Amino acid sequence: MYEGPVQDLIDELGRLPGIGPKGAQRIAFHLLAAEPADVTRLQEVLQQVKEGVVFCDVCGNVSEETTCRICRDARRDKTLVCVVEEPKDVLAVERTREFKGRYHVLGGALDPLSGVGPDQLRVRELLARIGTDEISEVIIATDPNTEGEATATYLVRMLRDFPGLNVTRLASGLPMGGDLEFADELTLGRALSGRRSM
């Protein structure tokens, strides 16, 4: 335990996701040794994030304006919506350069044990978009874990009543460059069931 502000800083840094006690301590001592201008710049950026970043009214992605740049882009395909859990997932899909549609960020995944139900997610907003926009396909791109699968199943049930709407799920299976012998049973089973003609 350190005294006063140093321990307070370590404690606050340790509350951040992915940062354990040792990482928090390293960052705290890095900040103590840093030039005052560097610490001031970090402080200003943190303040700008809290004051200047909002969530897009249309899709729920992070934005500097009420509508994000993707929703404002007239070149994007309005009929195609990719549903993701978090804003960071938008960036992951965008990095592929394969998707030219728009997004819908749920703000998480169903997790009843943690108290996250459909009312805590942006499901109503998705249903409202599909009811008013000219959307013909919804791609469900939730994480391939228990919560993501539960969320995908729930969304499929909610969306199947929309006439003419095609609901798809991201394929899952083997990574490029991987070996079959090292694949777990679930991944290999998904790859088999999701096979396609060549």
C-alpha cells in the first residue's frame, strides 16, 4: 500500500477493464515519472471524451455529433444492417472492408445473471428502425459466447415476424492458418454445420 494520492490513482486505474493490480501500479508510476505536459495532455483528452463524445441517435455508435459518420454517409447501403454488441465491434467489422451497410449497436448482450435483459439493450430501437427504414437484411454479429448466442437467438425470435426481412448470422468456424487437430469440438462442429458449396 502506498500513501494517499498514489494509492488512490492505483485503485482507480485498477478499476479499468483489463488492468490488474500490477498493471495499475506500473501505469501510476509511469504517470508519476512523466513530464507534466504529457499528463496534462492525457487529462485534457479524458475531459474531451467525457464532454464531447455522444452516442449516435440512429445506431448507438460513439460519435462527436448526434448522428455518426457511418449513418450520415449516403454511400452506405441502407437496406443492410449489422447488429453488434459494442461500438468497438463496429471498428472490427469496418477493418475487414467487406461490409458496406450500416450498423446497430445494442450496448451489450443478454446476461440475466448480471441483470442485463432486453430492456437494458437497444432492441426496441432496432425494431423501430426495421419498422420504418427500408431494411431488407439484418446481420447478427454478436460474440460467439453464451451471452452472444442468447442475444442472437432472442433477436431472431423478435425479427422473424417482419415480412421480407432476411436475418443472417455471422459464420463461425476455423481461423485462417489454423490446424484441424488443434480446433476444439465446438468450433469444428460449427465449421461443419456452416459449410458452403465451392
